[in-house]
Amino acid sequence: MTQILRTRAELRTALAAVDRPIGLVPTMGWLHDGHRSLMQRARADNSTVVATIFVNPRQFNHAEDFSKYPRNEQRDLAICADEGVDLVWAPSVDEVYVPGFDTLVTVGAVARPLEGLARPGHFDGVATVVAILFGLVGAEHAYFGQKDAQQVMVIRRMARDLALPTDVIACPTVREPDGLALSSRNVHLSPTERAAAPVLHRALLAAAARWRSGERSGDALRSELEAVLQAEPLAQPDYVSVADPLTLAELDQVEASALLSLAVRFGSTRLIDNELLEAPAGA
Ligand code: AMP
């Protein structure tokens, strides 16, 4: 039986009665197979699975973006039940940000480039809400999608630096058959934009193939990403990046590993995706 909890007090009471370890899956709702994959991993690893559904106003750059974020709680709760989630915390904004709330968690270098540059304040909002969730739930494990690779890095840094007791586990990106990464934002794409959107994954695959066939120049790989995107008229690139996967510093030369990432607009919808390049062990 999935229990639905609204307040901090209800969550605390329910948590006191559950078996450990606890696996936490934070979400903003409008759940899809990407979220399901996190819940399945959490279910496999833990005695108790806690999912949260909270559209976090502090991580949106524009009020309009926040208000038009898709929501369907009934459907989300059915998905949580289907995945065997034990507790769902679906709080109001005031329950997360208690009266007088006045703390901001700001992560340093890994939060600054890419999404940090494109969306000022976004990672402060993410790190702050995740710190609250980690504090409230006290889970042994928390599951995040590699689709938001920089977000995983920011949360890991935050959890280590603040000595939070929750291990951050990254799970693979779940994609549509045509390669488009599942995202709650995909619902905003028009049919023609939806048809064009797999260009993100095609660009990543093309650059990854160049790297596997021996290309080591960061500029050449960035040009490859750009060239594939440019061939799609509806795609308006925001950034392309070939970066060190630990620091996110842009690379001149790619040796053992790199994180390829990009952000692209289709009309008013902004999509991100990434691919990790890793030389096979012993290569
Ligand atoms: P969101 O509801 O968009 O905040 O996402 C909640 C969690 O699901 C985050 O950890 C995301 O990285 C993860 N997620 C979103 N899309 C995918 C996907 N296509 N594959 C795997 N995880 C995802």
C-alpha cells in the first residue's frame, strides 16, 4: 500500500515505522519511464522506497515556466503505486519552505558552467530543496537521473560537503525509441518540434563516434555537435560542451573521458541531454 503524505509531521511519523535501508526518489511529478527506472532501482536496493513529488518554485528561472510545468497528481500517484513506492511525500510549497525560511545552499565550481550559466540560481534552488529532502527523509540512498548529469554532480558535492548521510546514485538515461531522452518538458513540443528533437541524441552519438574513431580535439568534437544541430532548422542551440566529467572544465584534448552535453531550444521548450565518453578499462 502506497501512503500519501502532505506535511513534514506526517512524513516523520510514517518514516519512524519503516524498515531500512530507505531509498529516496525526488521528482517534480508528471512521471514517465525515466522516473519509473529510478523507482525500480530504489525498490531493488532498499527495504523502503520514498518518492517525493514537488514542483520546486526556487529552481525555475521564470515564474511562467513554473506555472506551466505539467502536473497530474492522480496519474503520478498511480505510477508510484504501480512501482511499489511505499511513501509518497507530496507537500505544498509552505510545507517545504517553512515560515521565515531563509537559507540557500550554493554549490561552487561544478554548479557554475553549463546549466548554471544558462539558468542563474537554478542549482541554488535544486541544492537547497534536495538538502531539505535529505534532511527530512534521512535515506541511505537517493536516486537521480544521469540525464541531468550536472545536477547529479552538484547534489553529490553538496551531500559530501554538508556530511549528509545519503549516498547519491546516478541511473542511466531512459530514451524514446528514436533516442529522445524522456523529459516532462517533452509534452510542450509541437508535433514538428517533437519530430526534430532526436537531433540532440544524434549529435551526441555522432561526436561519440568521432571520439571512438580517434578524434581527440575538444574543438573538433564541439564542432561535430554543432554541425549535427545546425542541420536541423528547428533546433536553436544554447550550448554544446565537451568537458572534464569531474570538474566540468572545457577540454582542449579528450583523453580517457569526457562529458558531452548540450542544451537546445525548440520554440519555447528547452531540452538538455548528455553522453559520457569513457575509455574501456585497460585501454
Ligand atoms: P524531474 O521530475 O524532471 O525533476 O526529474 C526527477 C528525476 O528523474 C531526476 O533525478 C532526473 O534526472 C530523473 N530523470 C528525468 N528524466 C530522466 C530520464 N529520461 N531518464 C532517467 N532519469 C530521468
